[in-house]
Amino acid sequence: MEKQKNTTAKTALIFGLLLGAINIIYGLMLFSLDMHIQKNTTSNIIGYVIFISLIIWGIVDYRNKNQGSLKLSDALKTGLAISLVSSIVLAVYLVIFIKFIDPAFIEDTLKISRQTILQEQPEISEENVNQMIEMQKKFAGPFMISSFMIIFNLFFGFIISLIGGLLLKKSPVE
């Protein structure tokens, strides 16, 4: 009896939910340490490593469950689907986080943004700073942030899946 081919959807659901859960735990850990607003290179790198690792792991798992064969198109579908599932999970979490867990998140982020602008451009007028902050406010709602996050994760997921697929692709053994 021939083994049934593992589906992209099944792998994407498992690894997408896992990636989403790990990112939520990581986000809550940063929140508990009061590091969730600051731009920290180390925490960003850790987040990228988690993202890349789970996508590549999902693609490898898909290949292993399909008798070692992997087409580039399957790697792209798997990686993008993992990115999409995890992004949806994170978008829901982000809305809950901003609305209930840390309602001051956007306000605090805008304060830090104001400080950064003033540090990087000390000659800028207060009026220009206010205009920049007002523009940022238009894009700072939980649904806008979630939308941008989904788009970014899909783009980044595509790049990782493409590279992973090119490195891991293997023709089926006859």
C-alpha cells in the first residue's frame, strides 16, 4: 500500500500555529521584561531566527514526510502558508495585546518615536515633529499594524521559502 502524500496545508497549519505560539510567548516574555517597545537588535535577531527556523523546519518536515522529495513550488507553498497561518495568529494576538494587555502600547511607541526623531534631527522644528507623529498615528492602529505585519511576514516568508526550497529541493526517487 502506497503511503499517502503529506499535504502542504497540514504542515503549514502545524508549523504556522507553532510559530505563532512561540512568537506570542516570546512577545509576552519581552512585555514582562518591559522590552516590547524598545528597538533592540538582539531581540529582533532572536525573532528572525525563530521565524527562519520554523519555516525551514516545516519545509524539511514536508520533504521528509513525502519520501524525501521536494519541489521548489511545494517549498514555496509550505513556507508561505506557514507564514500566513502564523501571521494570522499574531495579528489576533496583537489586537488583543493592544486593546487589553497594554492599551498604552501605541502611545508609548509614539513617545519613543518622538524622542528618536529629536535625537537624530536636533534641528527639526516642533511643528515638523508633530506632523511626523500625526502621520505615524494614522498607521498606528492595531488593525493597520497587523496588516503591515502580515504583508511583511509573507514577503519575508517568501524569501526564506525560496532560499530554503532551492537548497532543499530534491527530485522524487523512482
